[in-house]
Amino acid sequence: MSRNQRPKIDEYPEYLFIILHFPIFDKQVGRLNAGELDLFIGPDYIITLPNQPLKPVEYLFERCRTNEEVREQLFSKGTGYLLYQIVDQSFDYCFPMLRKIGNKLEQLEEDIFIGRGEEIVRDISNVKQEIINFRKTIRPQRSVLRDLERTKQRYMRAELEVYFDDIVDAVERIWDMLENDKEVVEALEDTNESVISHRVNDILRVLTSISVIVLPLTFIASLWGMNVGVPGEGDHTAFWIITGVMIAMLVGMVTYFRRRGWL
Amino acid sequence: MSRNQRPKIDEYPEYLFIILHFPIFDKQVGRLNAGELDLFIGPDYIITLPNQPLKPVEYLFERCRTNEEVREQLFSKGTGYLLYQIVDQSFDYCFPMLRKIGNKLEQLEEDIFIGRGEEIVRDISNVKQEIINFRKTIRPQRSVLRDLERTKQRYMRAELEVYFDDIVDAVERIWDMLENDKEVVEALEDTNESVISHRVNDILRVLTSISVIVLPLTFIASLWGMNVGVPGEGDHTAFWIITGVMIAMLVGMVTYFRRRGWL
Amino acid sequence: MSRNQRPKIDEYPEYLFIILHFPIFDKQVGRLNAGELDLFIGPDYIITLPNQPLKPVEYLFERCRTNEEVREQLFSKGTGYLLYQIVDQSFDYCFPMLRKIGNKLEQLEEDIFIGRGEEIVRDISNVKQEIINFRKTIRPQRSVLRDLERTKQRYMRAELEVYFDDIVDAVERIWDMLENDKEVVEALEDTNESVISHRVNDILRVLTSISVIVLPLTFIASLWGMNVGVPGEGDHTAFWIITGVMIAMLVGMVTYFRRRGWL
Amino acid sequence: MSRNQRPKIDEYPEYLFIILHFPIFDKQVGRLNAGELDLFIGPDYIITLPNQPLKPVEYLFERCRTNEEVREQLFSKGTGYLLYQIVDQSFDYCFPMLRKIGNKLEQLEEDIFIGRGEEIVRDISNVKQEIINFRKTIRPQRSVLRDLERTKQRYMRAELEVYFDDIVDAVERIWDMLENDKEVVEALEDTNESVISHRVNDILRVLTSISVIVLPLTFIASLWGMNVGVPGEGDHTAFWIITGVMIAMLVGMVTYFRRRGWL
Amino acid sequence: MSRNQRPKIDEYPEYLFIILHFPIFDKQVGRLNAGELDLFIGPDYIITLPNQPLKPVEYLFERCRTNEEVREQLFSKGTGYLLYQIVDQSFDYCFPMLRKIGNKLEQLEEDIFIGRGEEIVRDISNVKQEIINFRKTIRPQRSVLRDLERTKQRYMRAELEVYFDDIVDAVERIWDMLENDKEVVEALEDTNESVISHRVNDILRVLTSISVIVLPLTFIASLWGMNVGVPGEGDHTAFWIITGVMIAMLVGMVTYFRRRGWL
């Protein structure tokens, strides 16, 4: 069996073979990966072959092992009900992940206007990649689960039908939330770009104002610094006249820039 | 019952269970949230379970309590008509919200060219998030209401059919307006980016022009400021010659930049 | 009747009720709005209720009033034909508007490379909003007119069918043109952004080149301007040696920037 | 008949009326326009009414006029075959145009990194408008040709069916290529933007480095240029001490910027 | 037969004609091209006509030639099975290519924040073009393979059906991976743009800070450098007073910029 297959459902005369993917947060690399769960379901048996440990499945079986009552409850209603429990618990595990992403997005929305620098670009990029990976895992699942809803009657009692609607519903909700998260993160990215553009604009306004004010004044001063016979050479009144003219220029230019809204 | 479920309609033999979401403006946080309204409709009863107070529903029941006539009118036509009234009033409540968003967008359209600075980025971002949240609330509703239209016959007289078309119509109108608002806010964002780019361009033109004009002149002045035997040392005519040359250079460069359209 | 309803067609036993929207250019505000036209069509009457004066409809009735022949021709073929005339004339009125938008887009395409400054951002933004509003008006119409084509048989002779195909065709053409206009205006916006980026780049290259050339030279000059015992103090040859070294540096740097393509 | 109609196929009892559009490169304006070809096909005649000269159609008829054999071959198989020949030849004419666009795109891909300046923005914009216009011409055709495939049996022998599949196939191929070209040109535009951003970044790094290094040194020099009693006034050793300190500062700052990767 | 045809499947009475495209990495130009494989499949023969050497096909036939057993195994199950082997092996060849693209994307994700300069723009652009070309090759294939699944029964035993599901599955997986890769590369491009914007912002902050601090100080120094009777002329205390004032200004401005977060 190849290492990573697409989620699918194959019907064989005596059993169903189901491949499902679930998002798993790999703490070491800090990214979301897809964990594969292969399932064989026959009329009186169910075999789970996870590619890597899936916490919700392990927890379910753990409870069966330790708790007589839970086992009784799960196993008495046929393999269909057990399948439902496994799949449902596994998808329920997505919601805390989605809440985390939602919280990160809300945090970012506030941080953008505070101006935390390049870090925020990295944070937005990471959340975006997380959402992309999450979507990659969930997307092919939707058609599989709809197929499952259609084929589920075989090993299930009719009254369980409503439970499976529940799973399809959960996956659609996950998908809707991811769609929305994607819109939000893209909007945040655009806003962040606008904020930076605005800051560049602000900084340039200051730089330009100061340069335009100070450079000409410095030029005039250096004009009188020339070692030629400058007008008013060695004259103390000349210093105050020139300084006065410069202050007048400065006031004029500052007023001008204030009016244009640059300062 | 889990805290927030997807809008849906479940048919049970004796009653209908409907979950609907409505946008509610949370004044404290300043954002749109989804309020959930759960409804059980049987042949002769209707139970409303709002997740949080929904003004239009509360107002409707308030009127029933205080006004005999209104109660008579609402309760005499069966639960179908009452359901229609509740849903219709709740969606009608969306239109003032949409009008508010529309007004904000029109205001922004004018403000962009006035140049209100970083605030406008924040305002555009807020309206965008509002529209995204509004869409998130309305989107899953559309299929539910179409389902409702199909299943509504059970507790309704046929002549009420036209009323339900009205609700579907209202939701479709809300959706169309949101689609349009989204297009508008994205266009505004793009325009704002262009406006900032243009301003950066304008400021840089001024900065460059002044620097390119003044810096070389200052250099020449500081050349004659060197404490070596400069040509025309201590000579008063020399000052005027150098100043004249500088004025000629200045006029030349200003003319050049005018022609290139930089000043 | 609420002030602004979605375009729709409602069939009643004795008459059809049709709501259509048409784009109207409001000269005062300078934007496209949607004008509503409500129509009641019975087997032998047609009632038009425009929300605001619609020129093509008014013009049609004006001609009926003044010209016996036109009235004869319009009224003799049943209400179906009259409906066709009203709707067709109203949509025909869209084409001059579209041509205007097309002309504006062509004008903008040329203007972008001329560099008319911030005005062009405003012009692009205005055309874009116009296209968005036009699309908003036409979009919901398409399904209504297809419905109309299906229900039209009631008060129409079969031979008129081909006329109604014509209207659907016209609306689809309008929609296609708007789709195309939208693509064009978005492409123009992107191009304009690129043009500005390029100009910023050009200006910065000039600014950087001049600064990098003149600033070090000024520094050297001011070094010899220090009131300490500079080498070659008071020496006339020193001036020419320093000036010579500076010219050599200038030539070297200009050559370097030419090679890097900055000047 | 109105000047420019949508591509369509109208079936009349005695003939088919077909409108098709073909892209024509207008050399004078340098843009792609749509040429219209109207066709009436009866059981034993075919009338072509091109809006403007269409080279492939003209060439086909030219060959019929001059070459007995070609005429025989074309006319002997019924009007269906002739229709097929006209349409097929006309669409075949699109492929050289597409190849030209493809070549331009490949050329642009190389040019972007060479940095040809504003010209490249203009070139990308032109290709994009060309692709948009091409798509505008081809898009409505696809459904018409599928209709044509369905209605073609009337004046055609069954064995010709495979030929018409060929035309549908050709148009789908043209459409696929245009879709791909659109993706490519948008990717090029984005890349070009990134390249410019990077260059702006590079230039600013140089400008900033030089300014930050030279400005403080110039300040120190001008400090000693003040006509007050500076320390080491008139002292030759002072010059070398100050110069030494400046060189140390310069080396320190250059090292610092090297480490930060700015120079 | 024209040089490059769209992937398709044509059914003839006695054989099937299939055109498939496979991505081939052309090492010389460094880009992905589409290699065409034409297949004629009759009840007891299969003819492969590759446009250019296709490694997986060649390798398959090579193994047949050298290994009796393999030949036996491949040829004994009918042409359907052989077709399946050829197509399956050819598509399997795509996965190492996809893994390479995936690795490049992961590498780029890390490189963006390191700041490798313009090279990274080129790398992102190249991967994007590769993904676009890959998609261009695979896209039309999907419908062909679904057609193939429908028509395959003719020369195949029923038990082979499950194998063909496998191919369709593989192509869908390739397509899903390409969709995801496209999302990832676009996200990387956006992130890279943001990173550059942030760097420009950072650099400008430094440039502005230094200019705004040093330029006014230089101006003051040059004011006292004027050859007029400056206050405190020749006075040693004056130097220290002025320097003291300047240090006070410097400290004040640095504190101010620190607070605004510019330094």
C-alpha cells in the first residue's frame, strides 16, 4: 500500500475500505500535516490502520479497554455505529485547532496597527500556510463523506442515519470556517501591506520636509563660509541679519509644509 | 446541544427543528457576530430558543404581549404564518445594517482622496472584516431557506406560499448586496493603495529635486570654504561671480526638472 | 410596496408582475444608480410604474401620444409585443452607456503612460465603481429574463418568440461586455501600479546617484575647511590638486553608475 | 442588422443563420479586434457576410476561383462540408496569433530580470490587453460551436461528424491556451512588481548606507570649521588626529553595514 | 497529424485512439514541457507513438525486451492491462517531479526571511511557471481519463476495472497537489512582497532618523563657519558651549525617535 493515498471509499463485496485524512499538528516542525487513517469495515469487524498515532482514536480505544460500560455501549450497536464514533471523534478534534487559528487571526488583527515589524509578516505567513494545509487535508474529504453517507446503510441500522448527517455537517462546518479564515487572513495581509505603505509615506514626508528645509539653509551658510570677500565680512550685524533671514525662510517653509499636510 | 451549530433544517415525524443565524452588532467589541436562533415547529406550537437576545424576535413577542389585536392576527393563521413572521422580521433587521455599511463605503470613497492618513486603512479594514463576518453568517443560510421553502407545506396553508418566496427573496437580496459591498470594499482598498503610491511618488520627486539642486551648490560653496589658497581669495568680486554661476546652475536645473515634470 | 425590490417575475392567475432594474446615470452625483420599473401585464392591459423617470419608456409613450401610426403598430399586436418593446428599448439604452465606459477605458490606457498624476487614480477608481454598479444592476436581471422567456407565451402570439430571444441576447451581450470591462479596468489598475513603481524606482536611482557622488566630495571639501592646520594651508596649488582629485572621483563614480545602469 | 451581434446560431425552417467572431489583428492601432462573419446555410447554398475582410475566408474562395480541383472537392460534399471548411480554416488562423503571444511572453520572462525599465511595463500591459481581447472574442463562441455540433446533422452526411468534433476541439484548445497565457501574464506581472520592489530596496540600502556614513563625518568636519576657538586651532597634528578618528569611524560603520548585509 | 493535439480519446469501430500528455523536464532550457503520447489500442495490439522519448514508457518496454517473465506478465492479460500499465507508469513518474516542487517551495519558505535578495524573486517566479506548465499539461487530461474509464470495458476484463480507478485517482491526486502548490507559491509571493516592504520601511526609518538628526546639527556648525562676525568668534569656550547644545539636541532627538520606535 503506497505511503499516502487520497481519501476515498472503495466498496468490496464483503467489506468497505475507507481512507480518511485528519490534520495533525506536528509540534517539532511547527506545521500541520495530514495523518492518514485506513479503515476496513465488515459486517462484524472494524480494523483501523492509522499511519501515525491519532490521539482521538487512541483515546477512544483506551476508554474501551479500561471501561467495561463504554465498550458495551460502543460495540453493541454494530460496526456502523463504531465507525461513526471513530470518524466523529476524529473530526471533533479539528475544532480546537480551528479555534486556535481563529484566536491567532484576532491577535494579528490587533497587532497590525501596533506595528510589531517584520515578525508580523512571518506570523501572517505562518497562519496562512497553516490554513492552506488544513484546507488541503479537508478538501478531498468532503466528497468521501458524502459517498459514505450514501453507502453506510449496509452495516448500519436505519436509525443511525441521523448520526452520519452529523458528521457531514461537522465537515461542512469545518470547511466553512476554513473558507472564512482564508478570507480573513487574506484581508489581514492586504491591510498589513496598506499599513506599511502608509508608514513609508509618513516617514518619507518627514524626511523630505527636513531635507527641503535644512539643505537650502545649510547651503546659504556655506556660501558665507567661502574664503572670498563675502558681503559683511567680519561684521557682527551681518550674522544676525543672515540668521534672521534664515529664520524667516524656516518659518515660511514650515508653514507651507503644514498647509500641505506634510508635517 | 453544542454551543454554535451550522444553520440547518431537520425534519422529525412530529416537528421541524430549524437553526438560523442572524448578524448581531456587538457594540462593546465593535464587530458583527452571529446570533443563533433555534426553532421547534409543531402543528400547533412554535418554540424559539435564541442563543442571545435577538431584538426583532423580542420586539415581535413584546407586541403580542401588549397588543391583543396583533396577537390575534399572528396566532390565527397557524404556526407556518408565525414562523414566517419571525424569520421575516429577523432578516428585515439586516437591511439597516447593510445601509450602514453602504454609507461607510460611500464615506470612505470620498475620504480616500482627502488623505486622512493611517486611520483610513483602519476604517477600510474594519468595514472589510464586517462584510466578511456578515457573509459568513448569511452564506450557509441560503440553502437552508431554500430547504425551508420546500418543506414548509406541512404546517402551512397553501396561500402562504407567496410569503415564503418573500423571505428567500430577501436573503438573496442581502447576499447580492454583500457580494456587491465586497467588490466595492476591495476596489476601495486597491484605490487607496494607488493613492498612497502616487503620494510616495510625488514626495520623492520633491525630495529628489531639492537634493539634486542644493547638494551640488553646497559642494561648490564648501570647495571655496577650504583653508587653502582658493582662487579669488578675499576678493569681493569673486563672491558675486560664484553666486552668479550658482544662480545660473539653479535656474538651469529647475528648468530641467520642470520639463521632466518633477517640480 | 417596499422602495427597492430585487428584479423578479411573479405569476398570478390573472396577470404577471415584473420588476426590472435599469442603470441610470445620475448627473448630479456623477454615478450610476439603478432605476426600478414595475410592470403589471394582463391579457389586455399593461401598467408601468417606474420608480424614477426612465427616458426610453417615456420616449416610447411620448411617440405613442403624438404619432397615431406608432400607437397603432405597438398596440395592435397584443400586450406581449408592447412588453417586448418597452423592455427592449430600455435595454438598448444601456449600449451608449457601455460605449462611454469603453471610451473612458481606452482613454485611460493611453493616459497611464503619460503620467497625469493622482487624477488618473481617481479616474480609474470612478470607472471601476461605475462598472461595479452597472454589474450590480444587470446581474440579477439575467435569471429574470430567462424566466420571462419561459412564461411569455401567455399573452403573446408564438411568432413573437424570436423577439424575446433578442432581449435575452441583448442582456447577455451587456453582461459579457461588463465582464470584459471589469477585466480591462483591473488590468489598467495593475499597469498603473507598475508604472508608478517604475517611476519611484527611476527617481530613487537619480537621488541615490547624486547623493552618493556629491556627499563624499562635500565631506572632503569640509575636511579642508576645518580651522586646524590643514595640509597645503593657504597654498594655491593645493586647491587645484584637491579639485583634480575630486574631479577624478566624480568621473570614476559617474562611470561606475553608468555601468550599473543607474544614470 | 445591428452592427455587432453576439455569436449565435438561429435555426429557421429553411436555413441556419450563424454569427461567428474571429480575432483580427488591426495593424494600424496595434490591437486585436473581433471580426464578424455571418453565415446563411441552406440545403444547397451558403452565404457568407463578413463584417470586414477575413483573410482565411477570402483565401479559401480565392483558391476555389482559381483552382478547378479545389472547387470540385469543396462543393461536392454538400453545404455542411463547406461550412466545416470555412469555420475550420478561420479558427486555424488563430494558432499563429497564439504562437506570437506565446513568444512575446517567453521574451518578457527573460527581459524582466534584465531590467529594461518602463518599457517592460508597457509590453506586459499590451500583451495582457491582447489576451483579454482574444478571450472576449473566443469566449461566447464555445457554446455556439457546441450548439452547431448538435444541429449540424441537417445538411450534412453523418460521416462528416468527426470533422466537426475537430472544430470544437480546436476552439477548446484555443481557449485552454488563452487560459494558460492569462495565468502566465499575470505571473509575469507579479514577478515584475517583485523585481522592482527588490531594486528599490537595493537602491535604498546604498543610499542609506552612504548617507549614514558620510553625513556624520561631514558634520564633524564642519564642527571644526566653525570660526570659534576650536581645539587644536591651526595645529597640523590636529588635522591628522581628526582624520584618523574619521577613518576609524568610517571603517567601523562600513564593517557594521557589511554585517547587516546592506553594502 | 498535427504536431501537438489536445489530449482526447476517439472511439473507432475497430480501435481506440488516445492522446495523452505527460510533463517532461527539459534540462537544457530548465522548464517543464508537455510530451505527447499517442496510442492505438485494438483487441490484440497496442501501438505507442510518443512525440519525444518518454522515460517510463521506454523503461517498461526495455524490461519487456530483457525479461521474459515481465513480458509474459504484461502481455498475458490483454491490451487493456498493458494500456493500464503504460498509463499508470507514466503518471507515477509525475510524483517525483511534484516532490521536487514541494521541496523547492519549502526551501523558499525558509529563504524568504533570510533575505537572499533578487535571486529569490527569480526562484519563486521559476517555480510558479513550472506549476503553471504542469497544470497546463494535467488539466485537459482529467476529463480524458474519466472518458477512458467509461470506454475501457471493450478490450478489458471486468476485474481490471479497479486498476483504472487507480489511474483516475492518481491524476486527481496530482491535480490536488498542483492546486495546493499553486496556493502555496502565491502565498509565498505575497509574503515575499510583504517582507521587502517591511525592509524598505526599516531602511527608510534609519535613513530618516540619521538625516533628521545630523542635518540640522551640520547646519548650525556651518552657521558658525560663516566668515562674518559670529558670536564668540575665536573664543574657545564658545566651541564647548555650541558642542554642548548640539549634544543636548542629539540626545533629545534620539530619545524622541526611540519613543516613536524609529531607531
